[in-house]
Amino acid sequence: MRAGLNKSLLDKAEMLFNRAGLPEVVQAGDLVALKLHFGEKGGTAFIRPQFLRRIVNRVKSLGAKPFLTDANTLYLGSRANAVDHLQTAVENGFDYAVVDAPLVIADGLTGKDYVSVEINRKNFKEVKIASAAYQADVLIAVTHFKGHELLAFGGALKNVGMGLGSRSGKQMMHADFLPKVRSEKCTACNKCSRWCPAAAIGVKGRVSVVDEKKCIGCGECTVTCPVQAIGISWKSEPELIQEKIVEYVEGALKNKQGKYGFITFLTGVSPDCDCCGWSDAPLVRDIGILASRDPVAIDQACVDLVNREQVLPNSRLGGRGDVPDKFRALCPQTDWTRQLVYAEKIGLGTREYELISV
Ligand code: SF4
Ligand code: SF4
């Protein structure tokens, strides 16, 4: 994170992009999805837009066509549909005038624009990947590394896997799902029935009813109901969610052999996800920016680099003395290694890495 005359952090970020071989994944004419998190309203730890502008300009210099993208959220914050999402992105500084590229919400207006990608894995036979990201020629995930209230940390795998799942895909990652209609809220509009792929839900009398024998747990009804009358279950085990996220990463990268890369910012490493409407004091000092073409190696390196640091005294983990595993301390119920182990096992990358300073 050192900088000086003729070597700003923006310059260094571009040097890193080059040194990590990312220009090799981009060819003239490619549509290049730069997948980031635009930050929830109220958050402040997300990546500064100026860094995205520098990456955008580098991609343009290769003759390609970059755009900034993310998919809508499952929870009803400030990014659950494309209108709110774009509004929030602009308020957080990700405006065309700043980043020099268009913003595309990857799964469309209401989160229903996705491509079903066959993967035939343990948890999912197919996954629902936000269409704009899947249809792009190149995917570069620009990730802010931080803690996470359920998964212990959020890095490149989570940015791509959970981040590029459609809204109903996110529901499927979060829960082994059986919808429960709250009858007191249901207005009998029957919209859930129109989107159900299994004809498993529909209004009977004055309330919608689920046929549990037919329901395939896709989550479409939950994200469709305009009055949130269908309960969202967040009950999946952290380890199972990690595996599901990894399977979504496989789906997101499936049509992009050799056409993806990862840049991760180890700055403002807050204890909570950027989906929260706040950013608590960082756990450790700003460490640097990493780049790689391997999503497993870059996440493993980030975890190791953070765990090597002393916790900052004013952070959530301050006052506890030496904390060798910050993520276990943040999230004692979660074995955070699962996502890395499983990602390596299914061939997404390796936990072995070499750190090369630029
Ligand atoms: S979860 Fe899917 S299959 Fe089940 S009722 Fe809802 S829309 Fe239908
Ligand atoms: S979409 Fe919601 S409000 Fe409309 S019928 Fe279904 S559960 Fe009821």
C-alpha cells in the first residue's frame, strides 16, 4: 500500500493487472464483465470507483468493451431490483462519468434474467447464472475482501458464486427450501403461481397454498411475491452454503475457459459483508491488492495475509490479544476452509500459491 511520486495506488493497480497476466484473457471486441459489489446504501468499505475506472481504461486499451456488473440481492435492501440497484450504485460513486463504462444489472430488472447452466454436482444439477455475466466473453471479478456473518469471509469465490446467482439462485444457495405462505399477508394476487415452474403454488379460496409434494424448492415464488408473503428460509448450514457457492462459481465460469481473472482488494477489511448498510472499523491494516487467474489461490492468499496481521485495537476483535484465526473468531460456528477445500476438489483452482510482489 505504499505510494509515491509517479507511483500512485492507481498506477500500481494497473501494473498488477498486467503482471498477473490479465491482459491475456481479453481480446479486441470482447464484452468484459467487471463483476464487483456496488455497496449497500450506508456502507463505505467497498472499492473506490477510481480503481474501476483505471481497470476499465486498461481493458479499453486492449480494444475490448468493459461494463460494470452485479446481480440483484435476495434480501430486500437497496439492491433487490435493477432500479434500486443502479440508484445505489450511482449514489456510491459508480456513475458512468466516474468509471467510464456502462453499468449493467446482470440478472435484469427483477432478477429473473438468468441462464440455467448444467454442472451435475453434489448439491446442484444446474445453477442459475445472471445472464449478462454469463453471456459476456470475459469475467473479471473485482472483489473487496472482508469478513462475513455466515461464511466467515467473503472473497473472490463468494463474489462470483453468490454474487452472480440470480435471486432465486441465491435462495437455493441459502436454503433447502420449502416455501411457507403467511396467510395474513397474502393478497391472493396469484403472481407466485405464474412464475412457479412446477405448478406447485396457487391461490385457493383467498390465500395462496403450496403443494409440498410438487414443490422443487426453486425459490421463484419467494422472490416474486410483491408483498413478501412467502417466507425466506436462511437455515442452511454454513458448510453446505459454501459448497453451493462453489458450485455456482463453476457454473459462472463454465463457458469462459481461459477468459477470467480476479483482482482482490485487501483494504478496509471490515468484519461484515458489504451487503450490510454499514462498514465497521477494519480488522487489520490495509494490506494491498492481489491479482490472479485462480480464484482459489487468491482467496487462500487473502485469508493467510489477514491472519498474519495483528488485529487493530479499535476493531471488533480488538482487545483480544493475538488472534491467529480472525475468521474463526468472527464466526465460531463456521469452518471457513470448506469453500476452499471443495473448490480445489472440483478443480476450480489450487490452495497452493506463490506471492509475487509487484
Ligand atoms: S419454490 Fe419453486 S416450485 Fe416451490 S412453490 Fe415456489 S416457485 Fe413453485
Ligand atoms: S404472490 Fe404473494 S400475495 Fe400474491 S398470491 Fe402469491 S403469496 Fe399471495
